[in-house]
Amino acid sequence: MSDQRPIGIFDSGMGGLTVMRALRARLPKENFLYLGDTARLPYGTKSGDTVTRYAVQAARALIAWDIKMLVVACNTASSVALLTLEVAFENLPVVGVIKPGAEAAVAAAPEGPIAVIATEGTVKGGAYVRAIQALKPRLPVVQQAAPLFVPLAEEGLVKGDIARLAAERYIRPLMATMPRPRALVLGCTHFPALKDVIAEVAGPDVILVDSAETSAAAVAQILKDKNLLNDAGGAMHFFATDAPDRFANVGEIFLGEPINPGDVEVIDL
Ligand code: DGL
């Protein structure tokens, strides 16, 4: 039996397409519906209550399209709203990116310390620290909000002087903490786009952890366990709450493949 219903993914904007990219690489026969809440981006500077309300609205919009699973690609929404979503939509498998990211970080640096860069909201909520220490109690974790990386990635300014200055501002002090972190978690959808410059500033001895890959592995495992895999799909469709043309243009940077503007529909949540 093949379950052709789509997997629903949402993010505050286009950055979550990095997660969809990893999902498509691992699950090429699945159909995907992606919702980017571009009208209300960024989530990372908003309160947990507001982000939770937005996340529930986004989930409802996707559920109306009969999705078989919900992937919360946004780190900020995963960190503050996952439990609410799991309770509100109890019959639907819901996967966030924090736990898979924490698992990958602990696998990469089992003795720590682990450094995390994320949005202000994710850092303040402490979800990565809790998820890492749930796997390994007392493992040292240091965090740093890196909000400027979000607009830099969206502008395509992922290399060169400006990206490098921002990386030095955020990464250098974090890496100077003692003992020196062994792994650095890219705890935000947008940060993989700046991976090269982040790696350069962090140094060759630090392992960068991208939660997109491990989240895709978690999704694949759940689909398999619940007998929900599709062997005949491969389509993708997009919803944006604003600026569909920009979504298609900028989205390509994150998705790593072209987005047909005709596949991007505007919706109101
Ligand atoms: N998607 C957000 C995250 O992963 C980053 C952009 C935002 O602040 O909305 O945390």
C-alpha cells in the first residue's frame, strides 16, 4: 500500500526549504506541501505565545489539505510550539527539528561542550539545551542568538565581508568559551546557507551540525513505522502568506532547485 497524501511542512518563511531539500533527497517519491508564513516573518524575535498562535494557524491550513504528517521546519516554532501542536492535532504525526538536531549534536560531540546558534526566541526558550541535556544530563551547552544571519541569508549575502563580519561577531566569542566547544549546532533554518563562512570562523576542529538531515531521517523512520510511505509521488506545491514571487526567487537558494512561480499560492491564515 502506498499513501499518496502529502507531507505538510511549515516555516516562518523560506528558510524551512533547507529542511524540505533534505526531505526530498531522502524521500524523492513523497508529495510535499510547504507553507511559508512570509507575511509574518520573522518568528525569531516574537514572543512564544505569538509564535504558538501562528504555528497552530499554519498547521490548520495544511491539515485542511489532508496531510499525512506535519513537519515543523522552523526552529523557533519547534522550540516553543511543538507540544501545543502535538496535543491539538493528536492523530497526526508531528515532527520538529530540535530533537533531531540535539541527537545529531550529541552524536557529534558526546563529551561536549556543544555550542548552539539560533534566533533570539529559540535561545531564550532554551529548547536545545533541554533536548541535549535530556540525552546527556549536565553536558555543557553554550548558546548565542545570531539574528542578523536571517536577513543575510535572505539577501543571498552568504559569502564576503558582511557575512564574515557577522560571523566573527557571533561565532568568535562563542568559540572562545572554555572549554572550547567541539560541535556547533546551526539551530535556525537560514544558517545552513552561511555554512562556509561559519565553518571558517569556527575553525576546522569544530563539527557543524545541521538539523535538516537528521530531521529528514526522523521523518523517514516515522513514515516507515506507520506504513505511510509513498512510492508514486514526487510533487511539491507551495503556499506563502505574502510575496509569492519573492518566495519563488529567494526560495531557490534554500531549496537548491528551481521553484515554478505558478506553484506558489498566496493564502491568508
Ligand atoms: N525559521 C526561523 C527559525 O528557524 C528563522 C527565521 C525567523 O526568525 O522567522 O528559527
